[in-house]
Amino acid sequence: MNELRVVAWYVVQHAEDVLPVFERAVPGDPRPRAAIEAAWTFVNGARRTRLQRVTSLDAHRAARSAPGEAARLAARSAGDAASAAYLHPIAQASQVGHILRAAASVAHIGELAAGGDPAAGDALLERSWRRATPVLVDVLRRYPPPTGGSSRVARLTGVLDQHLRAGVWGSGRP
């Protein structure tokens, strides 16, 4: 459970960073915020319960109806935060997305806000790399690397995964 709390802590920090993007696009929709609150409830020591599952699904539903890519990614990140309490122990590459997709989404939202500038995404990925704890990296290394994907978020997930597994960012930086 402590490792799951570390994973949920990592994911919820990223989801919280971009929650305002969703709330500006869809004022009055409480579902992503409720998922973030449920994630924090778990991170702060409560048992994982139906609350995390229900709010995760609700936030993912909010993502599907969000007007625009940035708002969709922000709501999906909130759903990922709540569902992180239920990371599957079977070593499947798809589980890496549950650990890193919110961080990659934050980077892509940053790129979108900067007019598509990949340097904005790189800076946010580096920040995500610095947020990772040794426990998070240990959990990540139990899963095979992600198999790729054509979306920008999938590619950013792969970059972050590679750097976390290697323990370095860029060329020679710790």
C-alpha cells in the first residue's frame, strides 16, 4: 500500500497542476476535482475504497465530453490520479501509462499552451523527472517499458519512462 501511495502522490501532483485547464473550459463540472480529492484521501493514509474507483470513472467521463484536447487531458489526468490506488501488480507495459500518463499529459498541455513548442514539454518532463522518488522508479522498473504509440502523450510517456529508468535527464544531468 505504501508504494501505491507513492505512485498516487506522483500522479495526483500532476493532475492538480492542470486541473485549472479543465475548470476554465468546463466551469461547474466537479468530477475531475472530486477524483483529485479522492486520490489525496488515499495518499494521506485512508484505505482505497469505491470512492477512488467511482471518481476515476467520472473524471474519465468528463474527459470524453471535454471541449478541446487540453481540457480532455486534464480531466483524464484527474481520473488517472484516483485510479492509481489500484495499479495492477501484473507486469504489463500498459501499467506504465497509469504511472506516467498524467505527467506526459501535463507536458503536452504545456506544449499546447506554448503554441506547440516542444521545449515547453521538455521542461515540464524534466520537472516530472525531478519529482520522481526512488520508490516510484523502483515500482516503474517492475513493468516492461511502454510499447510506444502514435499520440504525442504516448511519445512523451516513452521519453519520461526512458529517463526515469536510466536515472538521467538529457545528456549527463543527474
